[in-house]
Amino acid sequence: MRRLVIDSATEACSVALFEYEAFEDGKMMAGSHAMLGRGHAEQLVPMIAALPGKGRADTIAVNAGPGSFTGIRVGLAAARALALAWQVPIEGYASLALVAAMGRAAHPGQAIDVAMSGGHGEWFFQPFAADGTALAEPASLLPQAAAEVSRGSIVVGSQAEALAARRSDAPDAYPLWPDARAFALLGRDALRPDPAPSYGRAPDARLPAA
């Protein structure tokens, strides 16, 4: 069995192909990661095509957010198109959960807060216990508001250093972005079937008043 993992929800863009018999024993066959900022739509398909067998897999996992509106849509569109063409199931995982798992792997036994760039000067924030349990739902907060609720002994994410600088206790901070190659750090419960986009904040556009 093979699983294709697609992650384009943030400034980073990554893909990975895993081979496994059971979820817990998945081994990465190949993967790539690039900090793009922009241009995910142009780069994602070539990255998938460069994988063994052009990324052909028995199932697909995709980062459903929160993150960039465009990046999330690009990833989901690619995942859905391939799932339809290959007639395989698609599952989604949360951006902040993967970043937390990456931080926990490097710093086990620590409570971890994740802070990622959001829109309009806000950050996507979510705290996790040392065992990986989410302590709250993801929230889009102004930087000072995130600092006021942050309690983790470790802070990770694209805004980790900025968040740590706002806290009086100066926790250790490690800049991290989601990486499809780290997908195996997530547990089976982290996946959701038929993923819908999770933008993390309300859309900017509003319907005109009647």
C-alpha cells in the first residue's frame, strides 16, 4: 500500500510518498520540501510527478488547514483530482497538529504551543499537552492576545520566535513549517475523511446588504 501526502497550506510546499502495510509502520519512499511563499499552484504538480511512479498511491492525505486560503485550495484541488483519477480515498489532517507533532518529536515530554502566520496580522494559535492532546481548538488571534494565552514550555511554528519574545518567561522557540515528510508523526486519529478546507478565520469578503 502507498500513501501520497500533499502539504501546501502555508509558505512551505511539500510532498511525500509512503509505503506501508499498517498505518503505524509507514516508511517514506521519497519526498521533497520547499519554502515557496507563493507559486504553490505551479510547483505542486511537478513535485508530485517527481515522486516514484509519479506519486501514484492507494490513498491520499492532504493538509486541510488552517493556513493560506490559496495554499489550502491548491492542495485540496490537487488531492481531489488525483483521488478521482486514481479512484482512491482522500483524508485530511490539520496544519497545526502536524507542526505540534514535529515539535514534540524533537522535544518529547514538553507542552507545546503552535503559532503560525495567519491573515491581517493575526496568528493561528493552538496549545498542545505533552502527550499531544490538543488543549483548545485552533484560533486566529492578534499577536498580543496569543501571547496572553500561551503557556507552553516550547513554542513552535513560523511565528514561534515572535511569540516567545512577547512572553515574559521567554520559552524556547523553534521555527517550523508543516512538512509532508513528517506525516508519520501523526496518529491515525489525526486524519479525517473527505476533508473540507479549514481556513482558521472568517472570509474577508461579505455579501452585500439587501
